[in-house]
Amino acid sequence: QVFGMVRDSAIQLRTTGDIVLKDGTLGAIHIQKGVVDPHFVVVKEALLKTIKEASGDKWSEELSIAWEVAYDGLATAIKKAMS
């Protein structure tokens, strides 16, 4: 699910320049599960590593930055929904 949400965030950033959560309960779910800032960092690192390994020779600095920007935007939107 994380991959799909980050992918959707990248599409939103490209088309509208903003990320709007499709699931209004994400903030509440993250609070309920006890998610805190360091968890977002761990998930980001794991996601980027997984995508890099899956991409093989297609991986590039540009691709890395694009995924990072999309993930950071999604994380910011979720954190905002948590407050």
C-alpha cells in the first residue's frame, strides 16, 4: 500500500503540485498505531532501497530524488492529518 500511495502522490505532485490524501482516516490510523516521526524516516529508507533494488540498472539520482520528493510530500500530508 505504501508504494501505491507514494506513486499516487508523485502523480498528484506532477499534475497539481500538491498532495491531497484520498483516505481521510490516515492521520487517525497513524495516531492509533503510535506512529512517530522516526517511523517515517525508516519507512522512507526501506521504500527507496526496495525500489532501487527492483529498478536495477534503471535506477538514477533523478529517480531517487523523484521518489524522495513524493514520499516526503505524502509524509507531510499524513503528519498534517495527524495534528
